[in-house]
Amino acid sequence: MQILLINNDGAGFADHIDVPEGTTVQKLFAQTVPSGRPQDYLIRVNRQPVAADQTLQPGDRVSFTPVKIEGARTAA
């Protein structure tokens, strides 16, 4: 099945990708951001926060956005 993946990590990209039926958000994150920790990202499906075990559906829009940008300074 095909979904739209928006990865806002680094330069970021958006692309339609094929994933097997039954793929969960957690499994897709592990494949897409192997060195990342889920707690360091806003993970959304169709612009809504979701549970890690949510099964993806055809046409879903998935986004991974880091909560901290590397090199950014903390507000004083």
C-alpha cells in the first residue's frame, strides 16, 4: 500500500512510499529514522498524534518532526 511520508529531520523530504499491509507507526519510524528515539519526535498520522501501535492505512500522511533542532540555542 502507498502512504505519504514527510520526514522533517535534517533537510527533510516528502515522498510517497510503499509499505506492507499491517505496518505500524512504530515499525515505520524504526525503518525510517533508525538512529532516532521516538520520544524526541512529534509523530503524526493525518496531522493527528497517534499511538505507536496504530496500523497505517492506504493514503495516510505520516510525519516525523524532531522536537529539538540540533544546534539551536535554548531561550534565555
